[in-house]
Amino acid sequence: MSEIAVWCLSERGLRHAAALSEFLSVHCFLPEGTEHPAGMSVTPFGRLEPAVKKAFRTYPAHLFIMATGIVVRMIAPLLESKLADPAVVVMDEGGQHVISLISGHLGGANALAETVADLTGADPIITTATDVAGITAFDTLARQISARVEPKAAIKVTATALLNGQPVALICDQNFYEAVRTDVPRATHFKTADPEELKKFEAVCIISDTLLELPDPLKRKTLFIRPPTLCLGIGCNRATPKAEITAAVETTLKDFGLSPLSVFRIASADRKADEAGLKGFAKERAIPFVTYSADALNTVSETHTGLSPDSEHAMKHLGVKGVAEPAALLGAGEGAHLVIPKQKIGNVTVAVARRPIPVPVREGSLTVVGIGPGHLAYLTPHAKRALRRADTLVGYTKYIQLVEPFIEGKEVIQTGMTRETQRVIAALEAATAGKKVALIGTGDAGIYGLAGLALELAEKRGDTFPVTISPGITAGIAAAAVVGAPLTNDYITLSLSDLLTPRETVIARIEAAAASGMVTVIYNPKSKKRTELIALLQKAFLRHRPSETPVAVVTHALREGQAHVLTTLADFLNEEITMNSVVIVGNADTVILPTADGPRMVTRRGYERKA
């Protein structure tokens, strides 16, 4: 990531900037006289507005740690268009929210907001419609491959069509489409543009460095993504003016039907490194200018077939057999081929080489997400970000239904009960394919969840992508919150499911829990077929605890259908208990207290003894 300008008005803002500088390339702008950490890259300013105006076009991205209103009023006169504006992100001084304000897609403000949120714990605010809907916009795709787009109006046309589910055509070569097809599942792919065929589409995106003449009705609904595929090889006589070089390049590209927006590099011979006209042309177009040694250029001339005959002029003055063609091939890189042989126009020689369209880098990842009890109000901000950023969701069918607001536009892999291993393997396979995967489970991902299995299988398979665990509110904690505060001291969690754990082991653990004297939270207490273990548990606990020991039975804790009852160890089996229930058995310090909200179950920590 390029250097980010971070603007602060206070010490609180500076603290956030300093924390970000540990992970990002940051240059901080702050009021004169403000002390800052040693070694931090800093520019002091007297007045904020003129300082921003001076630096606005110098940095590709700006993070303002201050009120949004200040930023909006200050940058409004500086904005040109989404094709040219830098990314602008705003974070409040409390570090609670980070807002993608300007250039969310092409400028990368959405991605920067997500990054800052991950590093600071802030909640990212992304308002671009396609991102909210979980759809990859074409201008986002363009940014991923460092492409440029035209015309500006077509960005809205294609995005609107994608949002409305209208037919959209994508024209690009097959290899590129295979690399991005999961990003644009709603688009119909074509290898070439047939105006008649495209009439039935509401919008069209063409990824090509070639200029195409389209009829006006089709032109108005077509977005061109110009991939960085073309390298200009340029030779010129000494002191050739910039204007003549510009005219020669424009003429050449126009004559051969290539877009200047796809030029990503300009190349020449080392002896031209200080040529003012060449340097000026490259600077004006904001295109990197590179030069190569005579040996490197001659090697290309000697090893590539089909190049123009050696140039006596170039050999006499520069010691090379040619400049434009070998420089273009070297600059374009591996896999490039010549698409325009050298064109001699006055004092300038121009050639163009083309490389394959770069494909987005696919770095897969897996986040095992604990979604808590199942009500969205109890979903952690970290889990929300993981679900929003994922392009693939994997989970048990009922769990997928619980995160329905995050589903749109994503691939969903769901299975029924008892297919946990298959779900984890499907998640790992998707991450291996370069997808950002969220493997969903209720409660906490690591407590009776799939986080452990995911880590085991990833290690066994030799997977190298990152596996992150997003913690959630457990069923035991949710149930405890419903009935009061029964877990204020040491407690045990115990599952009565003998599906994966041998029955003898479950019984041994029941005995140990009963004898421990600790509050016990019982998961999977009972099912239609499995009724004996809960009865054995009651008998074991009655041997160690009084029959009037408080017991809570909570079903569907903190989600739709919630119900609970406070009873005793002697009587709790008379209550309705299902697989969706959690049973909490108290201990000698557990009491039922009358409160304004009704009776509550509390385990005394011992503060009264200390007093």
C-alpha cells in the first residue's frame, strides 16, 4: 500500500495515527507544536484547510481523524471525479467508526476503511450500494488489476444493472473470465463484442485495450475497463520536444486501434534516460519510464524472431541494434509479444508490446465465525465484518438462515446436521481456491464448535492460507444472562452428547462435575432419543448437592422463542428440555433472589465473606 496521509487535530487522533503507523506506511499531518513519537513521519501545519489543499493530490489516500462535517466542507471544492479523486476516509477521534467517504472503489477508500477498522477495532461504515449488497462492481474489479475505466457515466449504468438483477454482459478473454467469474456471477460472458447479441443486455462491460466502434445505443450503456497491458518502446533523436513525442505516440495508438489508457510503462535505451522530451511525456501521462542497457536490448534483438531489421542509426549512436521494439518487449515483461512494430514518425520511433491481462491476486482465507445465540443484536462487530467481507458462507442450513442479511451476492454452501466434517472440508476447499470464506456456527466458534476441526484439517492438508477465529457469545453465557448471574465463580461446561464422545466418558465427567462443587452448565442435555444421561446426571448431582439446589432451564437463549424456568435439582426433569436448551445447575453459593424483574439466579462470589 502506498503512503497514506493521516490528518489529526488532537492528541487523541495522534494516538490512533501512531498505532496505524506500526502497520501502514503513514505520513501524519498535525498542528504546529504538537509532540509526536520519535521516528514518526510528520508534517506540521498552521491552518488545516490550506495544508489539505496543497497535499490533496500528492497522496493516493487520506485518513482524517476528526468530525465528518469538517472534512466534507473542506474537501468539497477539491473534488473532480471518481476517476481522479484520491481515497478519503474519516475516523472519529474516539476510534469507534471509520467511514469510506470518497472514491470507495477506484480510489480504494472502502478497502482502506476495512483495513483501518481491522487494525483499530473501529466499525467500518461502507455505503456504496454494491458493497452493501455484497456485489463486486466493475470499477472494483478494475482497481484490483490497476486498470482504468471509461466513460465515467457508465460506472453508474453497470452498477445499477447489477444491483437490480438486470442482464449484464461481460466481454473479455476466457482466461481472465475464469479468474474473476466468482466475483461477477450475475454477468453473462462473451469473448467478443457482437452489437446484435448485446442489444438484449441492460449494461455491458468490455475489458480490453482495443478501441471499438459501437453504435450509439450500445455505447451509452458500455463501460470499458482498460487493463494495464501495453508498453511503449520509444526511441528519438536528441532534444526531440515533448510535443513531437506526444503526437507520434497518439498517432500510432490511434492508427492501430489501441487505448492510451492501457499503457502502463514507457521504455527506452539507457542513453535516453535524461532525454527531457521523453521524461516530460512520461511525467505528463503519469506513466513509469524505464530504460535498459545496450546489452539487454541487443539480447532481445538477437533472440526474438520477427523484429524489424537492425538499425544502423541506433548502432552508430547508441551501440544497439534497435531501441523501440526490444525496449517495448523488455518493458512489457514475460509473456509479452509485439503488437505494433516500430513506426518512424519524424524524429520519433514508437513500438508497442502487449502482456497478458493481469488477473486479481486471489489470497484465500478462512474465518470460523461464532455468531452467538443467533439474534443479530448479539453478533460481535468482528463477526459482522467477517460475514460482510466473505464471498463464501459455509454452515448448517439453520445457521445460514440466522445470518440472512449477510447472504446476498455470496456463494452459500450449506449442509444438514451431522455433516460437520464435510462442511469444514468444503470451507477449506473454497479458501484454497482463493475465496474469502466464513464458516458459521452458533455460540462461540471454539466451544463445541468447528474451529478445532478446521485447524486440524488445515494442518493435515498442508493449507497455507490464514485461519482466523471470530469468537461469539456462547450458549452458556447467553443462558446465564437470561436468568441472572449464576457464573460469577468457577464453573464447568459439560455436554451430554455421546455422538462424538464415548458414553462411558460422558458418565465419568458427570460424576466429576457433580463432585466438584462447581456450578455446571449442561449443553445438549436431552433429545427425543437420548433421555437417559440427563436422568443419570440428576442422580449423580443429588448424591453431592441438596435437592433444593437452584437449577435453570433456558431454551433458545437470547433469540426468538426464548423461554426459561427457575427450579430445583429435585424437580428440573419435570420441565420441558430439548436440544435447544441449556441447563445450569447451581452449587452451595447459588441462590434465587427476588428483584424488580422477578426472581434471578445468582452465585455469590464471596464478597460478603471478604467484607
